[in-house]
Amino acid sequence: MLKMSFYDGSLNREELKKFIQETEKPIRYTYGLKFRNPTTRDVPVSKEEALKIVDRESLLDATEYRDYLDLNAYSGNDMW
């Protein structure tokens, strides 16, 4: 199972992009801390949009679950 995080330095953007291009699993996107109920939470995204997110977001976690890939991006304010 894939698990990458900006926080611990395990985020490898090129490896993540390759995984996104090859996976058949649906991809969900959240912007913000999930326990704070962000307005963008578990939104289904296409592979093309997921690749843009990987390029655009510097604070990003990616976790593969049995049924989907979860992309979770954070703002600088989330890290305070």
C-alpha cells in the first residue's frame, strides 16, 4: 500500500504521479485537516486533476486504501 507524506519526507512526486497514472482506483481529494470538516473533503477527482494537485500542492499526503487513493493537501495555516 502506498503511503507518502510531506511531513516525514517520504513524498516522492514522480513515484506518486506514476502510481496515479497506473491505478484503476478512484481518487479522492481533501484540502485541509479532515477533523476540522474542510469545505473540500473527499471530493472525487480525475487522474488529470490528481496529477495537477501533485504538481501544485507542496504540503501533500497520499495514502492508498483498499478502495481508493486519498490525496490530502494542507495550507500553511493548517500546520500551526
